[in-house]
Amino acid sequence: MLITSLEEISQLALTKEAENIRFKTYLQQADSKWIDSKVQELNTEVEAQIDCILCGNCCKTLMINVTEQEADDLAAHKKQTRSEFDSQYLEKGTHGMMLMNTIPCPFLQENKCSVYEHRFAGCREFPGLHLPEFTGRLFSVFMHYGRCPIIFNVVEQLKAAVAFPALPQ
Ligand code: SF4
Ligand code: SF4
């Protein structure tokens, strides 16, 4: 049975903090290829049961990186000049880094992405559990564990698959 309540997941992330520190240590020493294959299998099963349109929590809570090419594409789609697009939506940091200038993302409308075909690479990839080298991305995975029901449920099912001992809560 999956847990999909964002409130419950956020609370469980706090109570499982110590357990997750131990689980990260366990994963760092595990067979990374086996873990990749298990995570990808669990991800396929969990993703099929979670409706991102009902959730939308990544679009409501994450900072989104934007590349020059992505900004060009989306500005053209919105029939804006780059300078109009940049001043409305972007914040520019050092070394050419660009971020969306508001959280939640302004393109989230009625919990759906209003620019879906033109969304950014980071949006397409998130939560990224289909990617290899899961054990090399544990910082990022656990940073988002308390906000993304897909990550939360895959990690919890991974613990069950390897019979990882839970701490009493
Ligand atoms: S561009 Fe679309 S998918 Fe990406 S954060 Fe904004 S609303 Fe979400
Ligand atoms: S990817 Fe995760 S946080 Fe984003 S909408 Fe789907 S379940 Fe929610």
C-alpha cells in the first residue's frame, strides 16, 4: 500500500531521519548495479500508481535551473522576446546560472504544467529514479524523499526488498 499524503510523508521523513542516515550508509556499501536494477523496477511499479497531476509538489517546492536554450525555446513558445521572458521569469546568478524567479513555478496552473511540451530538462528528469548510479546520488534522493511520494515509496520499498531493519518510532 503506497503512502501518497504529502503531509504524512513530510512527517514520516522527520521521524525516519536516523533510520535514513543508516540506510544511506548501507546503500553506499551495497552492490550499486543490483540497487540500480531494483530501484528501476520499483520505480516503474510506483510511478504507475501515483498521479503527479494530483500531487504537483515538485513544481510547488523546487528551484528550477534553466539553460539559455531552454529559455530561448520557452520565450519563443510564449511569443516573448528573451528580454521580456528573462525579466518576468528568471533570476540570474554567477557564472551564467539561471533559475526560475518564483516558487511555486509560475507555469503550474490548476496543478498541471501549462508549458508541458517546453518544460525544462530538470522537470523532465525529476524524480530521476530511472537513471543509473542511484547510490552516487543519495544526497539528492534523500533531499527530496520528504517531498516526492514517488521517491518516498520507492525508498521504503527498497528497504523492504533488502530487509533493512527499521528503527522503532
Ligand atoms: S515548467 Fe512545468 S514541470 Fe517544470 S516546474 Fe514549472 S510547472 Fe512544473
Ligand atoms: S514527481 Fe514526485 S513530487 Fe513531482 S508531482 Fe510526481 S510524485 Fe509529486
